[in-house]
Amino acid sequence: MIREGTSRLLVGLLVAAMAVPSLPAQQQSGSLYRFHVETDVVLVNVTVRDKSGNIVRGLKKDDFTVLEDGKQQRIASFDFEQTDLQAVPQPQQAVLVAPRTATPAIATVKPTDKLEFRDHRVIILFFDLTSMQPEEIERAVVAAQKFVDKQMKPADMVAVMSLATSLQVNQDLTSDHELLNKALSRLNPSSGGGFDAGMTGDTEGTADTAQPYTPDDTEYNIFNTDRRLEALQSLAESLSRIEQKKSVIYFSSGMDKTGIENQSQLRNAINRAVRSNVAIYPMDMRGLQAIIPGGEAQQASLRGTSPYSGASVRNAFDSNFSTQETLVTLAADTGGRAFLDSNDFGAVFNKVQEDTSAYYVIGYRSTNPARDGRFRKIIVKTSVPDVKIEFRKGYYAPRDFAHSNRDDREQQLVDELSSELSATDLDVFLSAAYFRLSEGRFYVPVSLVVPGSEIPFTNSGDKDKATLDIIGVVRDELQRPVGNVRDTVKLNLDESQQVRRKNVQYQTAFTLPPGKFHLKLVLRENQSGRLGSFETDVIIPDFKKEKVPLRLSSVVMGTQIQNASKRKSSENVLAKDGSELIPNVLHVFSPAQHLYFYYEVYEPTKDTHSADKGKPIRLLTSIQFFQGKVKAFETPLVEAHQLTAPDRKAAVFQFDVPLSQLKPGLYTCQVTVIDDAAGTFAFPRLALLLKNDAAKPASAAGGK
């Protein structure tokens, strides 16, 4: 069984003493490119009614005036949608596709190419199975089936989605009643877990179930609410390529929002829905409830004095209001309506059809360029007299990095870590190695490098300061996380100009079993918010199962030895006698430096024919430097006759090569290791560049 790995932070920061060469962007997994496309078009759905409540048709763009925060905006696009027509051609049906990969917490729904839904009503029936009890799920399914059978119009395109352990597309957008009923019938009551509202850990006013303690579900509720809001956000993103208004009927039993912990995710979900022209219509499937002072019949007697003082009733009302408040916010801020405290579960369908029967879609580009995330109030006026206008009251402006809060910034890192494409706004380079600690356990040091010229510094007093945020994860072949790292590095330097000509290197490590793993690290500089990421596969051999001629570790090259007195890790094999070898990630060196090598051989074969019992093994090793096919330099041959790390059954080899003996140029470095007793050998090779000190480093020209 594969044991979950661990990760520990080993080195906070290292400013490497070599100049940054002119190298191409870091190698990422695959050949994917990321394009950032942003649009400032704000869409507003406008319904115009006369005194009798009838839709006013035939209005033109010049009949409307749009104000944002009191300033008139130029209308860039104008259209009229009328879904109350009876005979309409049906568009392509499937627009939502299930994701190929998804995390256990939440799946991401991906839209296909943009489709035309002109004069059609797009409705999503979204069942939140995590919040409803079995009987509530049954009510929601019955109400949806009644809508499909009796209320659904020819212009209606309906999809069925659900959230249980992940976000699922049960049925793509379609007008086929039979397909929709099949999807709805599969959402039987046994599909839902049914979670109760969280407790505070205080026994007062809670059910006396004879349990020795009352659990505190606060942390769980924060996570569960974020999952549900993230599902709504993902759903809105999947609908963004449909220009028409989309209506999401959200079946749930309320949503607990714990203080301000869920505020960031709530705001993200609403903003995504507004940008995608999605209106959310929550339907509370608990229906009309009576608050009973002593609790309901199926509930145990309440503890304490609150049942007799009226506090239990007040708390019940507060709890019910709290779970409905978020639903009201979702509806009001997206242009929908929340249906609460009602046993008429069909009213929501009537409202959706009424709101989308005929409406104008007005688009404009805001004249306010600020990306401050503030709410902007919208007012739509018309020159037509004696009419009533219905429209969304405003939206939140996009938020750039400078205006984002702590939760938004943390979410940005998490989103980038789970993204299928790697960020390339910031150049980062990474290397990983492996060394065996014991049978089935390997020490994996990881080095992350960012050129100093990429980091913007701010001057504060007599210091130049900058901060870097780092997040990373290691996943096994089943995409399970087996190691992670999250850290913030603060740079506080006397002279940042020197750093801009060098590299900033970050060290961390993981303890992993043999196998194939995928490593991804994300780095962000916190001045402009630029992100860079690097991901790679890490393959750790299983010496016990695999037939390898020689059990050899990775070969690590470096030019710096760092004081390791503050490092109290017995697993850090690169730290010896208070000093630690720092790996060189770029393999670029200067003739004035010393090049250090470190590698290990495990369980070499014993020489049973040796007459000298003190030398049971015989290992031979040397290092050669080639330019093309010509050997330019070779170290003296080194012999080992005993294990230098007997606790790990390893023979350790360390070399110090003065690079002044080599001419500048590109070299192939070959490490030759021979187990003379077994007659086996290995020849790992590495490329390295020896630069000319007289040449001006590319990064010395400066940078932002």
C-alpha cells in the first residue's frame, strides 16, 4: 500500500551567486499555451411593461439610456429576445460536458463551442443533494417532473445538474421531455446525504442524544458552503458562451454562511453569474415551517433552560433566517428571486418563464477603468412614457491584484494549482532529486528558482523589500495528494540591484515511496500579482522490484555550501557536518566557482573473494567532461570499500571540481560508477554551461 508522503520546509530563501543567463522559458508539461482574454462588456436584461403589465415590444436602442454610477454609458450592443413564441427551431442540444478530470471536492464543468440560443429560454434545474433531506429531494424531483410534463414550453431548453460528492451534468440542455424525466427519475432520495445545520459546540439548546460531547461542525460548514458556492460558480462559467439570459433554479434546503469565512466565495459566485448573464432562482425545499418551542417530534428533548425561556425558539428563527439569507443574496444580486417559506413548489417555474418571456439585452463597455471590485449601480431609462422597467440594479467591478483581499489572493493560488494550464507570467525553474532513506522511503529535495530581475522591489527605509507566495502539491498516479507545501518568503535586502542580476532560490522537500508522481509548484510575486508555475513528473525507482544494474541516487550539482546549523532534519541527506549543498537548478556556472557533486550508491555487491575482510565491497567512480566527442577533463578515480552511511546501506560520493581548469562553453558531464564486485555500472549524464565571466549577463540589463 502506498503511504501518504509528508513535506517539510527546509530552507526559507537562498540568493544564488550566479548571474541569470539568457535561457528560454521553463519547460512545462505538454505544449499548451495560455491566452488571457478579458472583456469589459456589461450585459443588462431589461423588461419593459405597460400599465396593464404587458410586454412593450418594438423599442430601439435609441429609446434607452444607461447610467452607471450616475454617468451615461454608450450602448455597444442591443437585442430583443422573445421566448414566448410557439414555433421556434431547436438549436443543438448538448452544451454542457462533464469534465475529464475533477478533484474530489468539486468538478469543473466545461462549455463547448459557442451556440446560438436566440429566442429560447435556457433553464438549469440544479439539485443541491448535499443540503436536502430525502423527503426534500423527493419534493424537488416531483416539482421538476411536473414542470417538464405540464409547464414546459416549446422554446424551453432545460438541463439537469446535481451536486453530491461532485458536480454532475445529469442531462445536457434539451427540449426532449423523455430525456429530462429519465434524468430526474435517477435523482431518487437515496442519492442525497442530507446534512444538518452545524452546531457551535455548546450543549445549550441542542438535542439530548445521550452522547458524551457535542461536535463542533463550524469548520465543516465553512468547507461545505464553499463547495456549493464553487459549484454555482462553475455552472455559471459553463453557461458563459450562451449570450441569452440563463435561469438556474437552485433546489436546496438553505445555505449556512459562517461569518465572513464564506464571503469571498459568495462574491466570486455572484460575480461569475453576473458576468455570464445568469440569474439564480433559489427554491427552499423545506417549505413552510412551524417553529416548535420544544422541538419537533422526531427530535430528542433539548438541553438546558432555553426551551422554557423562549431562547430556543429565537435561536431556531435565527438559524432558519441565516440559512435563507445567502439564498436571498444569490437571487437579488443576480437578478433572480428566492422562493422561501412556501409549499407551492411550482411558483418558481412560473416566475422563470415570466421573467424570460420577452426582454431586451443591452450591452455597454464601462467608462470606469478602475478594477477596484466595488459595486457599481446601474440605472436604465427609456424615452417611452408610462411604462415600468425591470433590470438588474448593478454589478461588482473586476478586481485586480492590488485591490484583492487575503481570501481572494489565497483562492488565486489554489485555482492556479488546480489549473490544467501552467501560468507563464513569471519565469520559474524547478529541479527535483531522490535519495533513499530506508526501504520504501525516499527523500526528495525540490529547488524552485525565479530570476531576480523578475521580482519588483519596493523601497522602505534603508531596505528593498518584496514577498513571494509559494504553493505546491505532489500527486500520485491516482491523482491523490501525497505531499504539499505553502509558504510566504519575505525579501529584505540592502541592495536589490544586486539581486536583480542573480537568482532567488527556494528549497523544500518531500518524503515519498517509490512510484510515479506529478509535482506542481506555483510562485507569485506580491507586488503586481504575477504568477509562474512549473510542473513535472517525478519517478522514484523501486530498487526492490525493478531489475536495475546499479542502485544509484540522483546526481546533484551545486556551487554553494550553506550553513545548516538551523536545520534539524535528520532526513536531509545533503546536509553534512553543519553544512548543506545547495542544488544548482539551471546548471550554469562561472570559471571562478567550485563545482560540487553529490550522489549515493545503495547496497553494492560484496566481494566474497576478497582476502581482505575489511573491504567487502569495491566501487569505482569518476567524472568526465565532454565537449562534443572530446574529453576535456576527468577527475581522479575514487574507490570505496565500505558503506559511508550504513544506516541507509549507502556509499556516499562527493566531488569538488575547480572550474578554472575548464574553458567556457557547453559540456556534457558523465558520472561513471562501477560496482567491480558485481560487474555492473551506470553512466548518468548531465548538461552544463560554463559561461565567460567577461560577457555581460543577460539579466544585468535590468528588468521590471
